[in-house]
Amino acid sequence: MASLSIVLCSCLIIFMAATNTSVQASIHFQVGGSLGWHEPDPNNTEFYSQWAQRNRFQVGDALVFEYQNDSVLRVEKLDYMNCDASNPIIAFDNGKSTFILDRPGDFYFISGTGEHCKNGQRLVVDVIHEHHFTSPPPISLPPQGFPPMASPPDQSFEDSTSASVMITATSVSVLVITFVIVVLLAP
């Protein structure tokens, strides 16, 4: 009976160690929130700049543009600054377009409709490194002399429509193996 307890404890330790592996997550951001991709009001031309500043974009995230009678163009920085829609990197015009942020750095988007870009319908997104989360160490204390970090504002992710989390295959495999060992060794 003592050996069964040791095996079960060992399996539990192996499982807990395996679940401490990296987890990747991606967030789908609804561009413009509930208003979607539209020409902003004349007194709110910074709408998309403010929306982008409220969010944190990482490699693997996606931008979801929803619009009517409009288009979305991914352009170079100079074309973004000049609202030049003549040479887009990619163009969308189907009413609901998803763009995956596949690298760190800036991505520039403008409306391809008339004067919409000059009226504020343009977006620059600064993408940081990939999502990699690990479980915190058993004891996690803030360094001496630094105040604790403030929690992010409630609206940081209010515009995200979904989040998906994929647990690595190693964690799932270890979970299955642990379960099989426990079942085989149980009286």
C-alpha cells in the first residue's frame, strides 16, 4: 500500500510539473469595438488611435474588421501617413475581414473608400512579442523598493471578442499517461 501511495504522489508531481509548461493564447480584437470599422465623427478623428492605445497586441492575435460599404487596406507607413490607397499590401472588401498579426512591429491599415482615411478611418497597430505564459514560481514577491504593479484598466480587453487557449501537447500527453498509470496501479 505504501508503494501505491508513492507512485500516486510521483504521478501527481509529474503532472503538476508538466502543466507548468508554456501556454500560447491568441485574442481576436474587434476593430473599433461594437462600432466596427467605420468613418469616425468629425469631432472624433482620433477614434482608432485611442482604440489601439487601449489594447495590447501580440504576435498571433487577430484583428477582426466588420464594415458595410467600405474596405480595409493594409498599407506601408508612408501610404498610411498620406492616406494613399493606390498600392495596398492587401485589400479586404467582404464586410468582415480577419487579419492575423504574424510578427512583431507596426501594421498600418486605412479605409479604401473616398476621404474616409483623411477623416480618421485609419489604424496603426504596434505588435509586441508572442504570448508565452508560464505558471508563476511558488513564491512570487515584488522586488524591494518597487511599488506593486497596478492592474490594467477594465477596458483593456473589452473589445476582444474571443480568446482561445491551446495547451501544449506535452501537457496533455503527461495528463493521459498519469491517468493511465493511476488506473493501472489502483487496487
